[in-house]
Amino acid sequence: MACDLWLVPLVDVLCHSPDNPFSEELALYDKVLAEAGFPPVPVFSYMPGLSGDVAPVAGFDYDALHFLRRAYLLQLCGLAVTPVDELGGDYEQLLEMFESTAQQSHLVWHYDHAGAYVPVDFPVPLVSDELLESGGPLGSAQALLRELEFVAPAIGIDPANPPAPPTPPTHPTELEEPAAPAPFDASPFARERHVWLGLHAAATRSLGQGSMIVFS
């Protein structure tokens, strides 16, 4: 199954528009952030070169996302990060054994098919009943980037000089539609690396442009 990442520019021409399709989500995120003692989702003034257009930034397979989450948990828990051909029971055991650790990870504790990362720095994913009923835990783009940089060496990526990001999807992919094939990578961590590069591109652009990352 395919997973798309989209960037939602947090510019006033979109966020303050009466036709903003993300108005309910942003209001909920602001509420949850305020209750946790954090500032609201930032909204930036329009500048030349920016627009309110929502655009895809990356796409990958759901299973590959779990491969990267597995590698991150192994690295975080001081266990050997070894490649596997398929996800077996060890990933489920990791989640069960280190559930509290997983719940503090912005990379791991996030819905596969929905939810968002916002460019607000907070230490652990934010959770509320309203969030769980809609898009799931709210993540921080800054924290996601830190976690990606942490796991990068374990899958053969230099976080200070990563490979070029993959090409964004050319069109929205349906949930049941296969993800576009990843570029060839001879690494035994090819799937993890493909997802890492997509998430890294989304996180760096989120912070550089002032955008929200949306899973779909």
C-alpha cells in the first residue's frame, strides 16, 4: 500500500482563507499545543516564491515505513540493527517490549495513513482523544529530523551529506494502490533508506519553508 507525504505551506494566503481545507485540523492542533504549553502552529506572511499550493514531497510503501521504524527502535534500544527481508514478529515484540519508548518517538508513534508533523519543537508526540479520533498523534518536524539523523548511520547514510531525495509522486496515490518503485539501491537497507530520504526531505523543507507535513 502506498503512503504519500504532502507539504501544506503555513502561509496566510492559505491558513487565513475561508476556503482553507485544513482549518479544522489546524484549530485542533493549536488547541492541543496550547493545552501542552507550546506555541500554536506558526503562520507566515506571503513572500514571493511561496504559495498556498499543497504539493507532494515523497511517497513510499507502508511496509518500508515500518522497516525504518524497526531500525530506529533497535538503534535507540542499543540492539544490533540488522537487515531483514520481511517484517516478522520481532518488530511486534519490539513495540511490546519498548512500548513506552516507542510512544515517545515522533517517527514511530504516528499513524501510517493520516496525521501531521508541524514545525513546532516539542519533545514527545502529542496525543488526545480528538487527535486519535481523527489523524492520530501530532508530531514535531524538528523532533522527527533529530530522530532521522540519529538512525541514519545505522542504515548507511551520512546525515550531514545524505543522498539526493527521491522524486515526489507525480499524482496522488490511492491507499490500496502500490507505491511507485523505489530507485535501485544495492544496500541491504534499501527500503529503510528510501523512506528515510523521503521523510528527511519533508522535514527539512517543513522547517525551511514553514510547512506542515501531512500523511495520506
